[in-house]
Amino acid sequence: MNIMPAHHMVERVCQAAADLTPALWEAQSNAIVEAHTRCAGLTGNNATVANAFITRSLFVAGLRDIGLPNGWTVTETGTKVTLEHPSFLLRYLKEKPGARRAPAAGHNQARRTQWAAPLFDVDRQSELLLLWSPSLITEAGLDGFAMRVAHPKSAGDNGPTVDVDLSIRLQPEAGLDDYRHFVGDPSEEDLYARIDAIDAIRDGIF
């Protein structure tokens, strides 16, 4: 395994987040609104399942219409949506609002392999999760959402969630400097003030 210094890898992820955010934000915003309209009248589990399916499909269609930055492609295979770049593979998933951990991989071996992939190996794609969550649901529908790029520390064996060693919240109209934060709690700390802590991830200390 060829290990990249942590601050170099995190910088690359920050750059990818900055490049992708405008298209991701527009596609997700439009998908949520349209899915809510199409699911009007549905209740209970039918509404939940239909909304998730429609939102996911509209998100993919929106990205294809809007266009992704050079080198990026989006693929939808069944319920699996991935954004791919020579250096990155992002898997799109919904999570609960306010989550700090990430959804566990479950029993699917392909998912478990992706979740367990090392972040700092420069000889392979960095495999991360693109997670979104509703921020507030009212009678009028969804009012806002959150989206982040995260890297799970493991596939997970106990419980529905796993710890992450990297979590970068996407922000509309943000530039690279806005992404130079390591997000782990409500207060955002400057990325470069925590390089030692990030490096410790590789050693299993953090």
C-alpha cells in the first residue's frame, strides 16, 4: 500500500467537494421538490419508499442534465447510485438528520468491501460516501437538506451506523477555502490545525 500524507488526501477530497457542490446541490434540490409533488397523497411506508426511489432517480437525471465537472460520471444500477472519478468513488445514500456517524455497510459483501477501503492509499480510488439528509419536514414538505462526503472507518458489525474518520459538509456557493475544515462536532476547526490528528487515523490512534 502506498500511503499519501493525510493533509494531501484531505486537500484532494476538499477540492473534489468544491468542484462537485454546485451540480450536486442543484440536482438534489430539484429532486426533493419534484419527488414531494409526485408523492402527494401517499402515506406511511408507501410514501417513504416512493419518495426515496423518485428522489434518487431524479437526482441522477438532474446531474446528467446539469453536467458534472470534467472526469466525473454518475451511474445508477438498481438502487445503487455512484459518482466516479479516476481518483474517487462516491456512493450516494440517505441518512438520518444530524447524524455524525455513517450508515453501516450491512451484509452485502460489495458494500462491506467499499466501506472498509483505506482512505490514504494512493494506488487505488478513494471510496467515500455521499450522504444526504432532510433538515426539516413540515406539512408543506421538505424544508432544506444537508449533504456531506464521509469516509467510514469500517464496514460495521454491530448496530446500524459506524464511525467516520473524515466528514466534510457540502455548502452551496462554497469555494475550496470553505471546505478546509475537518467536521466532527458543531464547531468547525481549521483543517491544518488538526493535521496531526488526521495523520493519527492511519495509525489507528484517532
